[in-house]
Amino acid sequence: MTQDILITTQGQAGRITLNRPDALNALSYEMCLAIEEALLAWRRDPDVALVIIEGAGDRAFCAGGDISEMYRTGTAGEYEYGRQFWRDEYRLNAFMASYPKPIVSFLHGFTMGGGVGVGCHGSHRIVCETSQIAMPECGIGLVPDVGGTYLLASAPGRLGEYLGLTATRMKSGDAIYAGFADRFVPQDEWELLKAALITTGDVTAIEEYSAPAPESELAKRQDQINRYFGGERLGDILNGFVAMPSDFADASLKVLKRNDPLAMGATLEILHRLRMGTPTIEKALELEYRFTHRAHEDGDFLEGIRAAIIDKDRSPQWTRKLEALPLVDVSKMLRPIPGIKLQFHQEETAMKIGFIGLGNMGGHMARNLASAGHQVTGFDTADVSIEGVSKAGTAVEAAKGMDVVITMLPNGAILRAVADEILPVMSAGAVFADCSTVDVDSARAVAEQAQALGVMPVDAPVSGGVGGADAGTLTFMVGGSAEAFDKTKPLFDIMGQKAVHCGPSGNGQAAKICNNMILGVTMIATCEAFALADKLGLDRQAMFDVVSTSSGASWSINAYCPAPGVGPTSPSDNDYKPGFAAELMLKDLRLSQDAASSADADTPMGQLAAEQYRQFVEDEDGQGRDFSAMLPRFVSRRRS
Ligand code: NAD
């Protein structure tokens, strides 16, 4: 094995020493894999009570990932080396965060980038007089990664934005304040503490050696940081520097001018997205990876390394301008990557899952659950085979004795029929999760029936389409009890990137139809505006460039542009093959209008959208076309 890392067991501890002091213990791919292998072996080893991780030499715990090989391969057009490195490194970072035994990291000197990934996610993170911790990635054209955005998003106020964008180095008190470290232990006590940990295998020794941390300078500046770094976009932050001149504003602006605008814009976006729900390291890594996967080709990562490490001229030529960063570039960097989902080590709690309805959506979802290690039994009235999923002959067979049963069916009537069949044979305490899009009344009726039989119901419709089901990046909108939500959440996290608990049974469907009513309306508005723009002689690309960054922006134009050849790739670029078929949009709009009638809600735009899609699907050529094919429809029509 390489001497760059020393892995031993001593007394009751597993001990990992990063051993490249001349390279500030920079983390190579090989070292990452070696750490993961050791942690996997110690996870169930009764002789290992805790893990110590430390860096050799005086200057650093670990000053970052070793990116020289990424540069060499990247400049040769071989991007897979870097991508594989990141995927494996991120799996290690998440593993350390959920490791079942204490991991005690000793963070002296520099702990940066990749060093934060192996040093700051464990359970006990110790700092000392020399500690300097930072996430400097924006300086080399990357977003803070290795789960750094999880720590940044969890830091007080807008400190995460400040640290991520400026790469400010935290001393020990700051690192504890920001949530990157836990305890201050004077460095001359470290060997004694390590010896105590090795002998006793008990982390309470850390308390004994801890001393009060020096005061945090960042804590004193928190209000100022919140004021300047609270903006939604990079442009808002820059405007704040101008509107509220101060030494702090000048100093911050100077740093922002050095860093990559695209990486900074994406960092802000990731932090904001993470804070929209409860941040988790897995979600953070997924978002970070979307950027890093594209960083060689579509970002300025290679230029960033060239300037910082290869030529050391420290004057990177970034592609985007700080004052004029196109938001669409940021959203492109953070779009899901088709066919790639990060794999994390699962806790050893494989569930028995029945999956009923293995169509366009359900087939992918069931496959993703199986490939994450769950035992999945599937049933569909059509004869389908899904990789990793055992076939059941009946719905009852797929439901009996399962921990969770998931349905992904065409409509409410079929859902009710299937529920009648399977609920009586399901185990008490099992979860029945319906992910189909159905009417709120069916969802609530099935939920009542389940509860009466001791089964926990959730209605969990999805958005994200077939692409999202395949890539495991769906959004789940969930109605049901908190207990049922918590039990099903790990499965949603495999099949999707976000699950929102919307309240009691039926509320998931309510959220879904409200969302899709907005989508139907905005898609029509976007398509008719493009058709009008055509007739006014406005170029479609110019229209996109303006609207996607102005107040007319919406998911319909920014992420799913109905005009072929404009914006990110969407079904319009594939002759409007669905994606999301117009008849499914019609179904959802009808559900919203039925719900509006029974709730006595006035939804005139939803009603109009439903009628437009009805005409398109039933009277015109819309059946079997993507719902964005409204654009050629409007183009071919005249004002009546
Ligand atoms: P689909 O028609 O491809 O799949 C439905 C599957 O259910 C089919 O394979 C069918 O054979 C099976 N089925 C029908 N009756 C059954 C029964 N009694 N027992 C077992 N299996 C039965 O449809 P889909 O696109 O996978 O959509 C499924 C659900 O997801 C729908 O409610 C849809 O509105 C919703 N949805 C779809 C999309 C999308 O983009 N396709 C996006 C979000 C939500």
C-alpha cells in the first residue's frame, strides 16, 4: 500500500494518518479509497471502538484534494477520471457523516477543501492554536464540494454564503462557531488525548482535555455578514456593496473579483436550495456533483487550476463576468445529470418493498430502489421485467408481508381497485405509499381505508417526469402522518432529490395538482409569448435570453424551453416526443378543476388552461405529443 497514508489499529482505535507532509497531506484518489476501505472494515469490528484521523507534519491536517492528476487528464479531454474521483470521494464524505462509531479528527494547520471532506464530517472535530479551515474552491472554478455546502448551509445566518464566496480562513474559534469543528484542545495536549482515546476507546476523554476556544471574530461580524451576503443572487450582493459602502464591502468585493463568477453564483444557488428544506449531506453532495461533473467542460475549473497551481500566475481568465453572470448558466450547471445518481453506503436496513405499476415511471423507481440494496418485488398487469426486481404473479403477492408497498398507477379508479385488493393482506404498521397522480378524494378515501386496517398511508405524487424517475431526482409531495413520512423518507431519498411533507393525507395530491396547474398555465403563457414574439420579428434566442433572466422567467422557459434549439435540451429538441405528454397535463388540469369545484375555489386561469389542453389533445394533434408542443400549435393559429 502507498506510504501516503498510514492505517493501523492501536488499542481500541482505528488510526488513519495522512502522510504526505511535503504536499500538505493533499488527498489523492488512492488515499480516499484507502480511508473508505478501512472505515468499512472497522464498521463492524468489535475491537475498534472509535477512529482517529490526523495529518503528519506541522503544517496541515490536509490542505485539499490532489488536483494535479485531474488537470493532466482534464486537459487531455479525459473527464471521467475526475468525475469518478469525485463520486467516490463524495461517497466517503457521506459515509463519514453517518459513521456508526465516533470519528475523532485532529485538525491542525490547514484544513481545506478535500481536507474538510475527511476532517469535518466526523462526530468529534478537534481544533487547536494553528487551525485554519476554509473552502477555497470558488478560487479555482469549483463550488465548495465534499459536503462543504452542507456545513455552509447549516452555519449561522449568511455566514455560509460569506465563507463559500470569499474562502475566508477560519481560526479555531471561528470554525467552532461556524459548525466546522467541535472542541478546542491545545496542541501540546494532543498526544496525551490520542493515547487516552486509544487506551479507553471512550470519547469522553475529549472533554477532559478541552479548553475554552478563542473568541470567534466571525461571530462579532455576523450582523454585517448577514446584511451584505443576504442577497438572492450574486448581483444582489454586489449591489449591496455599492449601496452600503464600508471597509468590509471593499474587502469583500476585492475577493469576489478574484474568484470565478459562475462558481460563486452556483454556490449561492446551492446554499439557498439546501435551506429550502432541511439540509442533508447527501442532498448537498448531489447538488455539488452536478457542478463538478460539468466543471471541466462547461465551467472554468481547468483555467482555475492552471492559474493557481500549474502556472501560478494567479490571474485566471474566467469565462463569465462578475457583473453580468447569466442565471441560465448557473441553472444549467445545476440541472440533474441524466443517468447518474451518486451512490451512498446504505445503513444495513434493507426493506422489503412491494412495487405495483411498473410503467414509464414506476419501472425506473423500482429499479433504483433495488440497486440501492432494497429487496423489491414488483407487479404490473403488463408483462414487464425490471432489473433487480423480483416478479410477483399478483398484486396481493407483491403486497403481503412487505414493509412498504408503493403504487404508481394511471388513475384514481385503478388505485382504489388495487387498494381494495391489497390493503387487507398488508401487515399492520406497514406503509402504503401511492405515488400516482390521482384526485384528492381517491387519495383520502384510500388513506382512510388503510388506517382502518392498521396500515400507514402516504400519498406521494411526484414531479420530475420520466427523466427524473430514471436519474432518481424526483420531487415527492407527501401527505400523511409524520411517522409514515419518516419511515418512507429514505426511499424517497433514493428515488428523488427532495421530499416535502405537506401535511395530512391528500395534501400531497393537493400540492401536486396546484403545482401542475401553475405549470399548465405558465407553459401556455410561454408558448403564446414565443408565438407572438415570432410574429413581431423577435429572434427566439433573444427572447429566451431576456425572459429567462427577467420577471417572465419560470421553469417552463428556463428548464423546459418549448422552442427547439433554444435553452437547455428539452422535448422540443426531440420533435416534441414526450417528456410529459399533453394528455397527462390534461389529466392533471382536470384533477385541479375537479378539486376546485369541490373546494369552491375560483381558478379561471386553470380552467382556461384545461380547456386549451382539452382542445389540443381531443380535437387537434396533441395526443402523444409533449405538453410543450403548444408552441407549434400557437404558431400555426391566427387571432380569432
Ligand atoms: P404508465 O402508463 O407508463 O404506467 C402505469 C402502469 O400501471 C402500466 O405499466 C400499467 O400496465 C400498470 N397498471 C395499470 N393497471 C394496473 C393494475 N391494476 N395493477 C398493476 N399494474 C397496473 O404511466 P406512468 O407514466 O408511469 O405514470 C404513472 C403515474 O405517474 C400516473 O398517475 C401519472 O399521472 C404520474 N406521473 C407521470 C409522469 C410522467 O412524466 N410520465 C410524471 C409525474 C407523474
